[in-house]
Amino acid sequence: MICPGCGTANHRDAAYCNLCQKSLFPAGVSRFAGEPAGGPPGAPGPFLRPASMISFYEAASHNVRMSRLLFLALFAAFLAIGGGIGSAYGSVGHGVALALILYAILAATAYFNGSSLVLSIHGAREADQADHRRLRNVVEEMSIASGIPMPRVYVMESPGMNAFAAGRNPQEALVAVTTGLLEKLNREELQGVIAHEMAHIKSRDTLYNICAAVLVGSIALLSTSAPRSWWGRSPFCPTCSSAGCPSAGETGPEGEGRGTSPSSGSGSCSRSSPPSPRKSCR
């Protein structure tokens, strides 16, 4: 529901605007369903279902809870894929351990070098005090207003209008904007963009983005390896077609035996040499 006074988008069942606190009910109708506003009881007004107004802090807490649930679901999927790859090689625990090692390596790289990698990808350069005085002044104003240290300021050569914030904490954060955004926005509009990026820094959304990107990237890497692990290993021996042979599951991409039988030690099935009639494949 759009507030007619300030234009803020509200919940469809909200009784008051979250921003200006004005009533969203039609004139002459109270916040209670079907009651006229004031005066003696008269003809009932239109039926409106009352709804409690949710505050900004309640909405923020709800988003934090949902983000945690999302991370738990992604991490469970990540461990499940790692365990599935491990099961193809006979040990679920080893697969989970290797998946955790992969995540630790990627997370450490993104945590300590993620900001510099993003800047290098976009070809960003640090904003000059003389050439980008207005931008640096606006960033300083917004940092004072938000109560966080002033982040480093970078400029990207691009005609598009874009900006982003990065950094694992407010003390090491940075803000980058495109030259197209600087050319097309006035000072007030630029303040709104920088304030938005400052909100990301203060609420630690930048750290959340790092963790989410690493987790999703790890899942993608394991997902590309899983089909090769599951489909590249046959449960049957390529020579004797027995599932109980030590060479079972050791087939290469061409279906040729590539495993070493523990009993023969010659790199082939134990039935590759004629066995005695009563000797099993094992």
C-alpha cells in the first residue's frame, strides 16, 4: 500500500505509514474494522482488516533471522554434496573434510583479499582529492552522520550508473562509484546513493556478501565435480563384471580398468590370470 502523503510503500494491511505515521484509512473510517471514526454509531464503513504496524527494527531482525536460515540451508547443501562425493570413493567423512578444506581456503582468500580483487576486476582507482572533491566531501558527510569511520573512496571508469561497498568491517570498508553516476547525479542524489552504501557497511552486509559468495562458489565447484565422481566409477569390475572384485569402481572414462587389485598387485583384476576353479574373484 502506497502512502498518499509521502509515497512510501507499506504493507498491504498496514494502518499507518511506516515513515510519516499518517493513517492509511479513508477519511471517516477508524483503524478498527467497519467502525466510523468518532461520533455516534452510524452506517458501517467499508470492512478493513486491522493490522499491527511493524517497525524498522522488527523488519531488520526478521531479515537477519531469514539470512541465518538461508546460510544454514546452503551450508547443509554444501556438506551434503561433499559427503556424496566422498561416498563415491568409499568414505563420506573424507568427502566432508575435503569440502571444509576447500571452503576454508576460499573463505580466507575472500576475507583478506576480496576487496582488492573486486577493485582490480572493475579497474577502480582511488578518488583524487582535487578531481573528486564533491564525492569525497559527500562520503565524509555520510560517514559522520552514520557514526562509522570514513571508508576509502574509489572511482570506476564506466558510463553506467552504479556504486557498491566492500570490506569485511567498517574500519576497512570502501565505497566505489562509476564516473557515469558522478556525471548524472546532483549533490542531493549522490548523498542518497552514498547513504545507501553506508547502510550496507554499518549493517555488515558487505561481510555477509563475502560469506555468501564463497559458500555459493564452493557449492558450484563441488557440483561440477560430483557428476564425475558418481558417473566415472562403475560398481562392477571391468574385467570379470563382479561387484565384489577389488577392482570394482576403478573404471576410467573409456571403461578400461585403471585400479590396482589388492590381491594381485599387478594393476588388473585378480581374474585377469586364469584362477583355479574354486578360487573366487576376491
